Amino acid sequence: MSEQQHTPGGAESSEGLFSLVYDELYGLAKRSMNGQSPGHTLQPTALVNEAYLKVLKSGNSQWSNREHFLNFAAKAMRHVLVDHARKKDAVKRRSSGERVALDQVVQEFEKRSGNLLALDAGLEALANRDPQLVTIVELHFFGGCSFEETASALGMKTKEVKSGWVFARSWLNNHLKSELGHKIHPNP
Amino acid sequence: MNEKQWKEVRRLYNAALDLEEPEREKFLQAECGEDAEILRDVLALLADSADVRFLTWPLGDSGRVLGDFELLEEIGVGGTGTVFRAWQRSLSREVALKVLPEHFSLNEDRVERFRREARAAAKLKHPSIAPIYEVGCEGTFHFIAMELVDGPDLAGELTAVRGNVAIHLGVPNTEEYFKRTAKVVLRIASALAYSHGMGVIHRDVKPNNILINAKGDPKLVDFGLARDDSQGTVTETDRVEGTPYYMSPEQARAIQERVDERTDVYSLGAVLYEMCTLSRPHEGRTTREVIEKITVHEPRSIRIANPKVPTDLAVICEKAMERELVDRYASASELEDDLGRFLAGEPILAKRASPTRRALRYVRRNRVAIGATAGLVLALIGAKWTYTWTAQVDWIPIQIESETASVYATRLEISGAPTGGEEVNLGKTPVNTKLPVGTWLCRVEAADGRRAEVLFSLDPGGETLKRRVTLTSLEEIRLGMIRIEPLLWRASGACTFLPNSVTLPPFYVDQNEVTVDQYRDFCEANEHPLPYFWARLDVSRLPGNFPITGISAEDAEAYAGWKGKRLLTHAEYEYLLHGPNNAKSSWGDEAATPEHRKAAGPYLAENAPIEERFEHFLTYASPVGSYPKGATPEGVLDIIGNVAEYLGTPGMELIDGEVRPMKGLSFEVDAGYIQGGEVVENGFAHFDRPATSRWRPLHMGFRCASTARDL
């Protein structure tokens, strides 16, 4: 797993992080279900930053580098969401409140991305071409990082991140549309 | 695609983002050269059809909310952004929110222009100008909030007029219609007079920028290219900006001299022209072509385009669209006043142009048609004009070879519809000359009556066009063809790049698509290369009566030339598809059944292995003429169904009001209408790539046509 390179502590700590991100998602979903007041806007960066604060409080020293953490957390977000979307597709589950809440988060993401499994496949295809673009998408879309944060997490200039982002976004849009056959012709 | 190509695509994409048409097109063509694949990929990415919210952060409501505004629904997409109906929280009101595409934030020039648009427009308060409420930026999204006008834009209204379902303008060609037209234009003229007084020139007056509210009041929007005198020029470089159809000659020439308020007067005149005639004063495939026409051509006389237009209104329109600034209305308020006089039944101040001026207009209008004989007319009006309006046209070399024969060229509309221009004698073959850019039909005729035809389109900056044709007897040409006598035909609203109504000359068309056997004969007789994949596959499985595919548009043209024929024009093709009454399909309005045409196969990517595509073709194509029930009333088969077909004139599509060429393709299957040669079960399909000699898909075939000349 590519996450391993960011986690000297190995599988244990990466599992810990996954459950942490999962908890955060769950918390988010619950809040959105409870219908918070419209004035309360969750800042785009809040999710990964909140997660990071919790890691710091837990005294987990190997995450002292915030940039590393953001990178990892964004990948974890993608993983958790896609995984959930896949399970949702595959199995009819008992509806525990937790799962339903996460369903809603997946739904919110899919409003912006279309089918998450398709996006995931698109990102895999993009990774073959240019893995850095995939990391930008993970940080900005799945991690909710601003362009500035994304740039600092990757050690890039903000302008480079932006131009990578618009390219990746157009590319993914085209890729998803052609995969879904929006521009179909029978092509015998 | 290898890594080098990928990097090239990225580089070109990012560089092109900073450019606007027509520079973008020029830049990409220069950079890509022969590499059609890279060009195609970059263009596909630049099309940027993504929803503005695609891949924005979804949690909380930061994606749905921009500043004080909640996005409710998308109400329009234009070249400069997406417009949403939105809710302004602080003032509890609905507004129109124009959001720039995300990549705009990369380009500081554009952001600056956007802000300037807002600053200039926010000062304007006039009943016929939609007010700007607020300008802002959230993350990478820049937006502008303005009054939500509850109604269609004038472009939409004109489409409704064409379909005779217009709410505000009513039934075309009635006295009431022209009155309402004059009223709408008068109010916009009044808005322009006001904004000019405030030092703001709109610079992009066009039907899409005139909205009509529920009460029928017009509102001018989008001072997108406006120049505010107090803020200096918008563009330091000499970029041509604005939508070309309504652009004034001096704007189109992008000359150094100041664009002033009379520029808006011209554009509003062009809008009036379209409202009166339901056709644009100038048509063209590319921005460049439209610009060329505006700088060189006089529009078709408004009264010839539509004799029902009241004389005074026609004179007002012509005065507003005078080429020379000094001849035009000096201000929008002069135009406003004359429209007021027209509505009150008083004499207008504008005068019909003098006979000399009319003669000059005539010459400009028929510049190409009378090219060879223009000397006489020119002598009457002064030779000094010759230089100005011939030097600016792009002339492209052409070579036509055949046995000795005379060649006559006629200019066609881009769609292949007649222009009414006269023939130009190009002399005897071999012809080696130049013609201006545009679409041309040449008849090649030998003394013994044998003939051939050459149909082609010349693009600005294009390479030498070379064709070889075989002189053929009429009897032989018409073997297997069906005569079509088009009635007056009205284009559907979707085909705005075709004339609204046109009478096509009679023509002959192959009853069937050209078959594998026929094409094989052609290759053997001419030592023309066989389709590239035949050597690699078991061609014995390919039935001889299947349509030929896997060839380029140029291959199809070569075949037609050998037969003394040509490919169909777009206009002819549309006629075969819809008939004189704009039926849904070539057989009528009846929905397609398996008896009309074979069901389409599943989508298969063009880059799938050739073996796979070959199997796909064998499964989903049929022998030509297998579906007699799907015939046109004249008996032409497979116009819908079986394979798509190359055309001899460029295919076109309309993007943001700009017509773009798609050379030699039949295309466009649209909601409810099947307009292309292919069947798509659900939804639509269009082909958005140019036909190059390297594009040889297994779903494109062709058939031939021939102009009927009975005398």
C-alpha cells in the first residue's frame, strides 16, 4: 500500500488513522442528519484538520509532520468513501445508524463526483499517467484542503497545484463521461 | 499515448487556457501541426463541460453556497461562465448568479476583466439594464450577482418565433410583430444611449445578452467586454473580443482606432436585422470566417432577405449597420429617436442609401460571384475600392485535374445551400488557380457532354486543394441514383447554422450507401490503397453488399470523383433526413421500429482492438438497403441507420453561439430528432472531432450525390 511509506509505525497506526477518519466522517454525517443551523458552515479544511488535532492530542508523535498527515488523511478519506460505496453496491446490509449516516456522506460526495467507484477507477487510470495529479485531487476533493494547503502538503507552488487541478478535473470529467457513454454512438 | 505526448497535452492545455478564440485555435493548430491526436485531446479537455460543482468539496455547504448566495439551479451556460438562479440570504431574494469557470482564477487578466465588467456595470441604473448587485469570490470561484430576469433571452425568443410559438414577439411578419420588434430595439437603444452617456460601451450586444421579462420588457445584461472610459482600455493587446455575428466591421478588423459607441449601434442593428429576417446578417463556420465576412461583405439586403419588413424599419436597420462610421447613426439615441418616429408613424430621419452606395453594397455583397466581371461595375464607382476589399480575403490555391474540360465554380453557403451568386469560369483543366475561403461547387464539363463535379470547402490558411475527377456520361452518373426535387424547406430551430428556409436545387443521390464491392472495384481500377485493416483481418467474412467503412473522408471524395459525382452537402443531407415538413425522421414522424432500421449496437470505443471493432461491425451493420420501410418518400435507403456518412461540406455544431466546423461528417443526433445517419437508442450523439486522413473509423461510410442540371 502506498500509505505505508508515510507511516513508519506500520499497519497499526494506519489502521488507527483509518478508524479516526471514519469516526470523523461518522460525526459529520450525524451532524448533517441532525440538521444544523444554516449559519453553521463546515469549513472545507475542517475534516482533516480536526482529525489532525485529535492525533496531536493523542500524542501520536509519528504524525508530527502535518504535511505528511494531510497526504495520508486524504488518501484515507478516498479509501473509506470508495470502500463504503463498494459495499453499498454489493451487499444489502442491516441498517445500523452508523452505516446509514455514512451512506449519506457518500451520497453528498457523489452529488459532486458522480459514482464514486467510477471516479476511483478514473483516478487509477490517471495515476498511470501522472500520480501527482491524483494526489492533488485526493487532497482537494477528498481531503477538502484549499489549494494553498494542498501546495504546502506537496511542496509545490499554489499556481502549479491550481493548474494541475484544472487539468485533472477536466481530464476526469472527460474520462467519466466517455466511460459512462454520454457521448455515445454505436460505432459498429 | 506515451509520456512525452501526455506532457505535451498538459503543456498545451495550460497554455491554451490563457488564450481566447481565435488566438487559441491558431495557437493550437500551429503547435500541434500534423499531430491530430494531441490536438483532439487538448480540444476535448478545453471544452470543459464539467458542472461548476464537479469535484468541489461537498460537506457542509461551502460548495452550494458562494458568499451570501445559495445556488438553486443552473439556468444557463455561456462562454464566460455558468449562470445560476440563487438565493441571497441576507436580503432574502432570488438573484441570477454568474459564476466563472474555475480555471478563470488561474488567469489574472480574466479575473481582472471580470471585475471590470462588474465595476462598469454596477454604476448603471436604467429600466432596460439588469442591475448588478454584488461581485465576489469564494475559493476559486468568482461570481457576480445580478437581477434575476424571469424570462427567455432574445435568442430563445427568436427560436420560438421561428417555431411560431413566441410569447412576446408574436407571429412573424405581421404588423404587430414588427412593432414589438421596434419597441424592444428602441428600449435597448435607450439603455445603450444611457450607458454611453455614463462612459460605458457594451461591446457585445447580441440576442443572448437581451433578456425579456414576464412583462415583455427587454433587459440588457453582460457588460462583459465593456470599456469604461475612466478606466482605460480593457485590452492592451489588439485582441478581437465579442461574439462575431453581431460585431461591427471596425471591431472585426481589430484596428487600432478607437471603438466607440457606434460599435454598439452597429451590433444592435445586426440584432434588429435578425429579428426582422430571422437570419443573421453574416454566417460563417469559424470566428475568423465570420470576421472576414463582416469586414469584406455587405450583408444580404434586409428587404431581399424578407420583403415583408416595413421599408422605414429596413432603412433604420441599414443605417444602423452602415459599414463606415460616418454613415452610421452617430449615437444610440439617434437610433432610439428614429425607432420612436417609426412607431409613431412619423417620417424617419434616416434616408435610403444613394444609388452609388447601393451599387457599392451590391458589389461587396457579390464580391466573389462577380469577381471575374467586376471591372465594369467598379469603373462606375471608382477603382479605389478594389484594393480594400480584395486584399483582405484569404485566397487558397486549388488544383483540379481531369481530361480536358471547362470548370465553373459557384460559391455555396457553408451548409451547401445556394448563395444566389453567379458562376465563375475557372478555365480548362488542369485548373491551377486560387479561390477565396468558403464552400465551392465546381462543375467540370467536357465538350462531349461528359461531366464531373468537385465539392470542397476552403479554410483560411488552408493547404492547396487537389482533386482529380473522371469525366462521366450523365447516364452512367445517374445509374442507381434517385432524383430529389426539394420543396421549400425550413430548417428546424436546432439547426441555427442552416438558413431558416431555403429552396435547394434538384439533385441526384445514390439510393444506397457505397458498398464494399463497389469500393474494392474503385481501389483496383485506380491502384488506390485498400482499407488499412483489410490486410490484417479475414476479409472474406466481410460481405460485399455491406457498406464500406474504415476509410477517410478523403478516400470517399476520391471515390466520388472517380464516378464523376460528389458527396452530399449538409443541406441536402438535412433535407433527406427531414423532408420539406421537418419530419422527425426521413420516413416521417412515426417512431423508429426494427422494421425501419436495425437497432444500434452497444458503445465500443474507437481505440478498441481492430478485431473487436470488426466483429462489432459485422454484428451491427447490415447489407445496404435492408430496411425498405425506413426509406425516404423518394426511396432513398439507410439515411437513418446502418453507418454514419461522410458529407462533402463541413459538419457544424453550435457552441456558445459560435458555429464550429467538423469537416466532412454527418453528425448530430439530438433529443427527439434523429439527424445523423446513425441510430442511437437513447440520448444524443455528436462527433466532435475533425475528419482527418488518419481518422478511418468502422462506423463511417458514404454515398454519392450529383447536381441535377437539366438544361
